[in-house]
Amino acid sequence: MREIGHFVGGKEVKGASGRTGDVFNPNTGEVQASVALAAKAEMEQAITNAEAAQPAWAATNPQRRARVMFKFLELIQKDVDNLAKLLSSEHGKTFSDSKGDIQRGVEVVEFACGIPHLMKGEYTEGAGPGIDLYSMRQPLGVVAGITPFNFPAMIPMWKFAPALACGNAFILKPSERDPSVPMRLAELLVEAGLPAGVLNVVNGDKEAVDTLLTDPRVKAIGFVGSSSIAEYIFATGSAHGKRVQCFGGAKNHMIVMPDADMDQAVDALIGAGYGSAGERCMAVSVAVPVGKKTADTLIEKLIPRVESLKIGPSTDTAADYGPMVTRAHLDKVKNYVDLGIKEGAMLRVDGRNFRLQGYENGFFMGGCLFDDVTPDMRIYKEEIFGPVLSVVRAKDYEEAVRLPSEHDYGNGVAIFTRDGDAARDFTSRVNVGMVGVNFAIPVPLAYYTFGGWKRSGFGDLNQHGPDSIRFYTKTKTVTARWPSGTKGGAEFVIPTMK
Ligand code: NAD
């Protein structure tokens, strides 16, 4: 059985805790590897390594740090097929979707290549007589990222690329369900010239995470995962004096206005609702048709499309989506479908009993479609994170704006319409962090920032884009007087520029 250790001090090391977790092949249901789960002492050793390596890395000029990132991009491109295969084999998403996962991470590495510009400070000459005022951005020291299973390439890169470019050392605690791609990315970074110890990947569970949250040498934590864990990380990390940003779960609505191009809306719902088996934080899980006629047409068009979804192993290039990540997650999603029926929602397509010939033990599930879902139901309030789309019928536009605005989660939302007034009004008023207009998965590009509101995001700054540079640096502001000599004795009044 393949054993996955940790990546510390520039190389893979074996786990020493005696505790391991299973890494499944979701296509077959078999355990394909065991991953080490770090003990407190192992995490502390990684932090010690990172702390020792950080000052020299911070003192490396930003152009040189950028060159490491450029080289890293080149190595990823060379290795992309292997990375995508590895990713699919542990996560279960299709090969082309895995390539997309890698690509969206690569784009943040590309952004981080601009670090010489991004880290520039400000300067005011002559703020007073002989006085210049300037600010500079400095790295924080050792920072950490804790990431989820569903984007094992993209989200680690969203975290470590800007942090490293800013001159920090980084500890990554990836998901224990698909740890191989983060380990491989660390190897590639060292090959690209990153000094040993600057990036460490420590696999583990709560014990590893709690060490990061409480160790005073860790200055900042970036987390992505479910909202209950996000709240815990935010509260505990903040209580220990760290800078913390946490991105949580989601329930993304897509509003379909009566004037929308219905075929385009259905295509969008199928891709955004069922792609990656619904295991995306920006998946659309709620469709909100406005008015009875729109709802009836939408349901009529959706049913045959959901029934004909092509589900296959992650190696099948013709599959729309692959298996779920683990049996436990598959069971959880099926339980939600059972619950929806009990709550009185109308299950129009039932994918619970889907079996794939030759892959009977794989974690597969067919697409499910609920109609007549209402806001008081748990299947509406809670994140399901599977191939299950709920249709909530809104009687008018006002109700359609209210639904996502009043929902506990506020990650993404979309409106499909041909009416510019409605789209403009919606984007302005809706109480959600990322909005799409005739665009179902509005994940901003790397040079903008990504972040949800309400229970989808905890902390002040978003991920990637300019906010990532702000998050991973602190600002120092200098007031300097040249010539240095002052005349006239001590000043007891607060200095002002007269
Ligand atoms: P998860 O919360 O189970 O795990 C996330 C990370 O936290 C993992 O590294 C895990 O090891 C760690 N963890 C789990 N339990 C812990 C505990 N009790 N104490 C300390 N650490 C713990 O999430 P997941 O199932 O891996 O990922 C899916 C979730 O992530 C979904 O809710 C999805 O919406 C969310 N997500 C959000 C975004 C976003 O940007 N908002 C992006 C991707 C995924």
C-alpha cells in the first residue's frame, strides 16, 4: 500500500505519529493509499523548519521570488497530465475537470508572479519641512493554509502562491482525503528553486490543525472548508492573536427570469448544478424560476437533461461527472434526498439507486431534481454538496431577490435575464458576495478577489487578487526627516505639519 507522509524541509518524510487515514479510489471504492496524520510534535517541527527558512526567503529580492514562481508555472505545465490523473484518482472528478482545477490555481500563481509590483509601497516627498513619508509591505513570517478536498490543486495554490511571493514561509495542511496533488506541488516548487523549508505540507486532521491554531509562531491562517469548521478556526485562531480568513459552505441560487433564454438557462443549470458531482462551493444548488409559467417550462426542460446525465469513472473522458469523494459523503448526500422527500418536496428525478456496471463499489450517484422546495425545509437551508438541484418557485422578482439575500449562506448567486434593468437592480441589491449575470459560476479571475458573505466567509479580506497581498503582508509606515538635526529643543505637543 502506498504511504503518503509529509513534505518538510524540502523532502517527503514519513509520518511518526502512528496514526494514518485511508485515501480511497472513489471509482472502485478501494483504499489506494494511507496518509500520515501528524501529531502535535510533527507539526511543531515543521513550524520550526519554516521559521528557520523564512528570513532568508524574505530577504531574497522580489524579482527572484517571482522567478521561482515563473519556473513553477513551467514545471506544472510539463506535469499537468500526471497531476490531473493523480487528482482525478483521489477526488473522483473527471480528467478535464481536474485540469480546470489545476488551471484556476495556475492563474493565481501567474498573478503572484507580479509580486515586485504588487508589494510596492507608497511615498510622499516633502510631507513637511525636510520630511518624507512612506509605507512598505513586509511579510508576516510563518503562515498557514488549511484546505478542503474539493479543489486539491486550486485552493492550495490560491493560498501558498501569494503568501510565498510576499516572502512568507508556508505550512499547508491539505485535505486528508486527497493529499497527493498538494505533495506533488510542493516537490515541483522545490524543483523550481524554492529553498527547502519555505513550503511544508503537513498532512493530518484536528490535531495538526489545532497545533497551527495555537502555536504563537504561526502569524496567519487561511482556511477553506465547511462553515462549522470555518467558524471554529476563525474563533480559535483569532483568540490566539492570529490574522485569520475563513471561507465556508454555500447554497448558491440561480434566478431564472421569465424573459431568460430558457435553453441557455437549462444548460447553465445542468453544468453548474451537476458538474463535479455538485462538489463545488460555487455549484448552483437552488434554481429560482420567477412565475409559474417559467417554473413549469424550466422543470419540463430540466427533467430529461438530468435523467440523461452521463456518469462515469473519472477516467472516462465522455463522462459529465464522476463519483463522490467517499462513501461517507455519498451516504450523507443520499440521506438529504430521503429527508427532502419526508419534508414534502417533490422528487422529479431520483438518482439514488444509480449503479455503474463494472464499478459497483464506486461512490457514484445519479442526478436528483427536486421541485416545490420551500425555504423552511432543511434541504433548502443546509448545504448538500452533491448532484442535487432544488427548484424553489418564486411568485415574482421581489421574492427571487429576497431568497438568496435572506439565506444564511452568501457565496455566489446568478440571474438569467435579457432585461438590463433587472440585472442591474439585482446585482446592486442582492446580499451575496459574488454575482453572475447570465453566468452561472461567477468565480472571479485571479486578479480580482474571491469571497462569500454571511456564513460563507469569516474575516475581512478575500482570497487571491489584491486582498491576498494585503492578507499576507503587514504595512509599515515611516516618517523620516533629513537633515536629521532639529533646533529649538524638545516638542511636547503632538507633531503636526504646519
Ligand atoms: P471540511 O470542513 O470537512 O474540511 C476542510 C479542512 O478542515 C480539511 O483540511 C480538514 O482536514 C479540516 N478539518 C475537518 N474537520 C476539522 C476539525 N474538526 N477541526 C479542525 N480541522 C478540521 O470541508 P471539506 O469537506 O473538505 O470541503 C467541502 C466544504 O468546503 C464545503 O462546505 C464547501 O462549500 C467548502 N468550500 C468552500 C469554498 C469557498 O471558497 N467558500 C471553496 C471550496 C470548498
